[in-house]
Amino acid sequence: MAAEHPSVARFCLLGPVQLVVGERAVPLGGAGMRGVLAMLLLEPNQVVPLDRIVDVLWAHEPPPSARTMVQGYVSRLRQRIAEADVNALIVTTPPGYRLVVDESLIDVTVARSLLGKAREQPPARRAELLREANALWRGPALADLGGRVTAPELTELRLAILEALYDAQLELGRHHEMIGELTQLIDAQPFRERLVAQLMLALYRANRRATALDVYQKFAHRAAEELGMDPGPQLRELHARVLRDDSSLLEPSPEPVLTPKVGVLVPAQLPRAPSGFAGRDEELDWLTGLLPPGETAAIGLLAGPAGVGKTALAVLWAHRVAAAFPDGQLFASLRGFDPQHTPVRAADVLTQFLLALGVGVDDVPFELDDRAALYRSILADRRVLVVLDDARDAEQVHPLLPAASSSFVLVTSRIRMDGLVARTGAKMLSLGTLAADAAERLIELMAGTPAHSRDREQRRKLARLCGHLPLALRIAAARLAANPQWTVTDLVEELTDERSRLGALDTEDVDTSVRAALDVTYRSLRSEPAEIVRHLGLFPGTRIGPGPVAALRDGDVDECRRVLRALAASFVVTETSRDVFLMHDLVRLHASERAEAEMSEVDRAAAVRRLRRYYLAGARTARELLRPDGGPLPEGPGPVMTTAEEAVDWIDKEWANLLAVVEAGADGTDGDDELVALARLAAEFSEGTRALGPAALSRLVRLVV
């Protein structure tokens, strides 16, 4: 039944996720359905990618039916919204969904609007508007989603409203009634200097000077112990005035307790430098070489696959050069590929940076362009290091770039971000895995095994089984350090089995799990590249080309070449030369798992059969071209060759793959005529047969005979 008064409909995020019409809450189903609505409401009138919805709702382990389930949630949401006669519409817009809605129907927008409207009002009216904004919260934001969807910006919004409200109350002389509430809020938000200052001033005006001084001392001690920081200059100034019993503090003032002094604060936001770091000397030197200023801010981009150590390298280097940036260091995790959170909006990062630079909450502009302009203005004459970690794309990064030539921006990402390079002139370095010596050294540092240990050869094997990938190496070393009864040899034996290798490199912590890291990259792909990845999980060889992939997928060679290059941009594969792509061993194992989980047995068997026919056609064509009296060339799909030279070149490039196809099919398919024919052709290429190991050779002989 349609609602009688659609104009009073409202969407609620500041508490349980609800659609309320009049006084009636429209039933919205379970947490999954409400989670989809929350994500659409957090970015109203913007496209929210389907892959991101899947990642957020199921973290890094979505079921095979996740996309279908999301489509079902959207369908039911459309039905509920239509039945409620609400002026809103969920539109399918590739690559996801967009909620077309009047944003004034969303409680978050209303709260922001009330905060903005209050700024120019006299204190009594200001307090009234801010209390109205605060009353929109009906508990913790997104309270009924069980942590599936998070929005830290909503917490920041409420704190901004409360801080502005307390300033208005102080101006009105209502310091007595706010002391208890402020004390409780500081217990939950112990490092909000503005709240601490407001409590100190309220206590001082309530004739509790000693308690006000004690509040400052407790804050200063905790900040030093937990953050390694001193209180900011304005809080120190307030403390000094209370200490000398400055009676002018008793007079209500229209000025905020902490007057923003833009640029006075020197932010030092870098995370702790990583321990157990090894190698990367050339990469560190490359970064340092970017520092000389030019006409605009220099930009460096570290791009590489999941787990390769981009963040560790960026943070370590930033600490080493921090002294060269006397005006501060800003750091933001953009969460571009975070399995538990949506990517951070540039507008929210700008708010974080502006606050760190000394801008008051009330003075942060509402519009993105205005925030970016103020940010560039503050940094115009300053030398600041800006580290933007885990960027999703160039559009997320661009508003965060300062214009000052003396500043430096370092970006890390799992994609190449060619658009950022083209648009800004950024210098890009693609990070690969560690060199063998550095990989072994990392194990020594993290596991505490001495370099002269008798396990050195086993450590070398362990590093190879980890693919020299820093994340995998750290997890393996952590297992050794946590379990002294385990030897390197024990771990090598466990990792040798490809079926359990990813499991052995798994942890409960999503941030330190190889499988989880690879899942995030896989889930970020569009449907076509993801399909190619699953087919690559069926490929038994090492040198991947568009032709074999097209055979596996039953697709077009040119299209597969395009998708492979797109996968190279996301570091799923690496293009080592024209049309030759390699896949890291751990990525290959992950692709194999995805094929097993998301492709039917019938589809997998059909793909393998097409691949075998592709190589059989290629081997037959090569044989005919190499014979002095060669017969007609085979018809049908297969590699294109027209001369003996091209045949030799094809055999040279594809020999290892051809043998791998034979080996992969040798167990359990001896009666397959195509496999037998392919094995016989392989045996005819006599020089190539020497490349077979004893076990493979015995299987090949068994097939041929």
C-alpha cells in the first residue's frame, strides 16, 4: 500500500539503517539488504560498483553466488521503495548501481546542512540548530550492520557537531551543564584536542582550576606515551593561561576555544617504520632521486601486485627523508583495495589533512573543490611530504595533490595508474618481488635464524616457495618465530604441496594473508578479466600467450590480448615481451582455486579440451611445415604458421607449454586419442624430448607406446 505522505519519507543511517515513511519504518529485510542500501546512501547519486558491494558485504570470502545475492537485494529494495511511494530509484549503471534520490531525504545530508547553517548564527540559534543535528543520531551510525559497512566520516561529522555545540554553550555561559557530557566523550575520544580544551575551559569557569590542569596533564602524558606527540601549540597556550590564572578566560567569547591558525601545526602522520626490512636499495635510491624540486610538486608512484611491499617501502623511505620536509608529513590510507572498507573519498582525506594542518572543523569548506583549493593554498609556500597509500585510481588521488614545487607526493597502488602519469607527469616504478638474497635475509630477520645456520639451503627453498613475495616471506618467517619446534625443513615440506601452499600462508588477520590479498585484487576486476583469470588457473604451462588463452576461453585472440594487457596493468600477470605473459606462482595457485570454486566441472573439462586441441593443431601444423614433403596444413583453430622458420619459432616458444599440456593430461586420460596424438608429435620433436624429466618422459613413452 502506498504511503499517504511521501514527502515525509526519510532514509536513516545515523543509527539502524532504515527507510521511514511518516512514523512507519519500511521493512528492509536482513543485514545484507540493509548493507546494500547503506552503501548506496553513503554515495547518493553516484555509481557504487557491484564488485565493491560484494567485497564489503563478504569481506574477502564471498560465496560463488554473491553477485546473484546482491542482485536479489537490489530487486527487493526497488520493490520496497516503490511500495512506500518514495521519490527514489535504484538504477543499474555499469559497473554497479546508483541510487537516484533527493539528498535532503537522507539524515546524514540533513545533519551536514544543519552544521553548515549554524556557523553564521548567534550562539542561542546556533546551539538550537546543532542540538537538532545531534538529535538525528539514534545510536551508533549503521548500528544494525554488524560492522559489514563502516563509515568513519559519520563519526567525524557527529564530533564536529558536538564540538561546535560546546563552543556555543560556552559562549552562552552554560559551562556547568556540559562538564559531565564532555568528560564521557573524551573517554571515548581521548586525542581530540578541541574537546580537551573545551573541558578545561568549562572546569576553569566552574571554579575547578586544579581539575582543569589535571585534565591537561593526563592528556599530555597519554599523547606522549601512545602517540609520541606533544599537545598542539594552542592547547599549550590555554594550559599556560589556566596555570597563571588568566581571568580573561572567565569572559564568554564568540571565538572558538582553539582558534584555528592555519599552517601553525606541523603534522607528523607517518605510521611506524616497518621492522625486518631487507633489500630495495635501488628502489630507495630511485625515490630519493625524485626529490629535487621542479616547477610543480614532484609525484612518485610505487605500483605493484598485492603483498609486494609497496607500503613498507614507502613508509621506510618517508621516515628516512622526513627531515627534508620541515613543514610536516601527511599520510592517508586511501583503502582503494581494502576488503573491509570502501575506498576513502578524496573529500574526507582533505578534511583529515586540513584538520591536521590547523584548520578548525567549522572552517573546513563543504564542497570538494573548495577543500582542495584551501589545501593547495595552505601548502603553497611549504615543504610537505604527502604519502597516499593504496590508491584506487587517478581520480581519487588528483584532488590531494599540492601545487607547491617544494612538496613531494608518494602514491602506492595495485594498478599502474597510467592516467595519473599522463595527467601529472608522475614518475612510476613497478615493484617486483625481492631478489633471492634479500628474500633469504628477510626470513633471517623476521624468524631470528642466524645467517650461518645449517638451514641455509632450506631457507633458500623456502624463499623460492614463497615466490620471493615479501608478504608470503613475512608470514612464513612469523610461523617459524611463533613455533620454535618447527624447522625450516618442516615448513618447506608443507609448502611444497601446491594444494595446501596458500593455506599454509594464510592467517586469521585479513591484512596479513596472501590468499586474502590476492582475493582483493581478483574481486576488484571486472567480469571479463576475472573470467580470464579463472581460465588461467587451468593453464598448466608458464609462458602465457593470447592464443592459448583464447583457446581456453573459446574467444577472440585480439580480445584476449587486450584483456591480458589490462591484467598486466593490475599486476595479475607480467608482460615480459610482446605477447608473452608470466604469472607469479602464488597468483597461479589462487587462479586455480578460483577456477575450481567458480567454474563447473563440465566447463573446466571443455576448456582443457580446447587447449589440448589448440596445441595439437599447432604441433601438426609445425610438423607439416618442417617436413621436406609436407602435406596440407590442418584446418580449424590453432596458432597461425606459414613457414618452416615460424614453425621452429613456435616450437621453441611453446615447447615447455606443450609438454605441460601432455603431462597434465597423462594421469587418468590415457585413452584420449587427442592426447595420445599430441604425445606422439612431441616425441617426434626429438631434440625437445630431452627437456622432459624422467617421470614425464616415462608417462610420455607410456602414452606413445
